[in-house]
Amino acid sequence: MGEALTTRGALSLCELNSIIKSVLGEAFPDTCWVTAEIADLKCNRKGHCYLELVEKEEERIVAQIKATIWAYEYRRLGLKFERVTGEPLKPGMKILFLASVTFHELYGLSLSVRDLDPSYTLGEMARKKKEVAERLRKEGIIDLNKGLPLPLVPQRIAVISSPTAAGYGDFFEQLDKNVYGYRFIHVLFPAVMQGKEAETSIMSAMGDIRKMKERFDTVVIIRGGGSVIDLNCFDAYSIAAEVARFPLPVITGIGHEKDDTVVDMVAHTKMKTPTAVAEFLISGLRVFEESIMEIGKRVQTHTQRLLKDGLYRLNTISQRLSYVPLRLSSVYENRLSTCRKDLSGGVKRTLMREYERFTYMEQAIRHLDPQNVLRRGYSITRHRGKTVKDAAALRKWAVIETVLQKGIITSIVQEKKEAAKGGQEQADILLPGFE
């Protein structure tokens, strides 16, 4: 009797679901436009696309629902979306879609997607990009990197790129085979340049460069172009803020032909392509060489002018002496001839001394080139990134790094010996791994 009383008037689960389905059908008789973020996306063998949609507030999920794009619709809508955005639907995207609300007694509540508005996805990205740029502007850091001076001779380059990117190969091809024969030292810091892992990967590469910033003149960020969504990571606040605050000038060649990314906005110099970045660096060396050549021309011109003025004065004196009695004229002619020879010889000797001095200075500079020092059998020892000049500064079991002409050796200090009296240890900074 008690059991009958407890179930009297109760609904079965199937009946309850039928009522829910009926109520939803009355509340949502047609379709409606909805905005959401794709948290997950899967397609089965039949071509149906299953979505997990969420809404977030400050990265916290506040709503979640499943949605389906049936195979017939998915083929049409997927092509439409990719044609406008340049990318297929994928997790992380915000979308605006037309959907009908469905409730199945067995599978529960879900949405059936009938249409997509790709322009919303692009507009949402543009809005976020504008917010990031405005935040950097309010923080007063948007132009920090632009204020750094470019090095006079930018030859030591830290490169952030994917090693498999087409732009990576184009960059080094252009840089290393330049028509002037300039030599560049470049180190690749590999990073993922698109997708979910891009932001973390690029930040890690920049952190590695920051630790050894004294070894480089500038940082280059390059990739081989891509769609608007592909380059979305370069609008992230974390990367843009790091570029803005970076202690070395940052040059970008991301390959985006239409709009600038936020990273482009904050970088010291923005170029359209990796090849253009290489040409920019080559032009920096060319400007320096031309300035040196111009100084040489000015020295030559000034010397020739001095010679010309001296000869003119000598000729003037010679003409005046032609009116002196023959005997005196002969004496002065001899003196003038001697003076002319002395002056000419003195100028030549002066020029020769200056030439020899410049040649000696050039040889001395080349002799002190760290690469030449290493070739003569010397090495450079560093501890924690600093050059070791005194063994007393090292503790036992300290890890040291020895740079040779070819290769780097990592060692552990087991024993120290004091240098001989009057001995002197020398060290310098040399990029590891370059020959």
C-alpha cells in the first residue's frame, strides 16, 4: 500500500523527457543565432561534425552545450567558413551560428547548426587585437622597443622560427648568399609558429634569448605567411608585451600582407616577409661600409687639395723670383726646387705613414678577432654565462663551459691551481657553436 502511494502521480523518465521536448518545441519553434567558443570538434567517418560549445567569463566556463553539423550541411558550411577565414573550423575559435534547439529522449539537449557567419569570427579576432593594443598603449610600453638604437653593424642575429617553415629557408638563403659577401652569425631558437602551442613556444624562445642577450645584436621573428587565423598567436598580449619590453631590437617578418599583428605594432622594425628582413640587415652593413668609403674619399680629397695649394704657392713664388737679378734668381731657384722636393717628399711620407698606421690597426683588429684567437688554440671559459678570468672565483664542483674553435665543452671543477706569479688569465665572449 505504501509503495503504491509513493509512485502515485509520478512520471516515468520517458514521460518527463517527452514533456521537456514538447516545452522546448513550443519555446523554440524555429531557429536562433548564437555565439559560442568551440571547445572541441570531432568528425566521424560519415562526415558528421560534433561540437562541444562553451561560453567563458575571464577564462571560466559559465555555459556548455553540444552541437551537431550534419554531414550534408557540414560540407557546405565548412567550405564557406574556410573560404572567408582561410582556416577550417577548429577549437579555440569564436563563432556565430544559426541553430535549432533539439531534445532527444535518449541523447538529451543539443543544438543543430544550420548556418555560420564567418565574418563574426574575423570581427571577434579584430576586437581582441584592438583591446590588446589599447592595453599596451595604456601601460606605456607599446613604443618601448622602437626606442632602442639599432646596432651600427647588425651581424649577430637571434632567430625565432619554425625550422620547417618555408620562410626560414628563404631568410638564410638571402642572408648568407648576399652579393657583398658580408658574414652574419645567426642562431635559430626553434618555436611553434601557429596553433595552441605557439604562444607558449614563442615565449620560451624569447626567454632563452633574454638569458644570453649580450651575445646578439638583434632578434628576428619570421615565418612563411599564413591566414588571419594562423597568425592569431601574434596578437596575444603575452608575446606582444614581451617584444615591447625586450632589451634588444626586434625585427618581424611574419609574412602577413594585409593587416599588421600586434607584435608587428610593438616591434622595432616590421618587414612584410622573411626575405625582406634579410635585405634590411644586409642594407645595414652596406650603409656602414659606404660611410667608411665616404670618409676615405674625404681624406683623399683633402690631401689632394693641400698638395694643390702648396704647389700653387710654390709656383707663385717662382714667378716672382723671375724678376730678381739672374744671380739671385739662380740661388732662389735651387732653394725653391729643394723646398718643392722636400714638400712633395714630406707629403708622400706622411701619407705612407698614415697608410701603414691604418694597415697596422686593421691587422691588429683582425688579430684580436675572437675567432682568430680560438684558431690559435686558445679557448674561453664561462661560468653561469660570465667569462672566468680568475680560478679563485670558482668553487669546487662548479659547472663551467669551455668554448673552442669548433665546439663547446661542459666540465665540472674538481681541482683548482693558483696561476703562476705574474700570470694573467684572459677571456672573451664568443658565440657558441660557430666556426
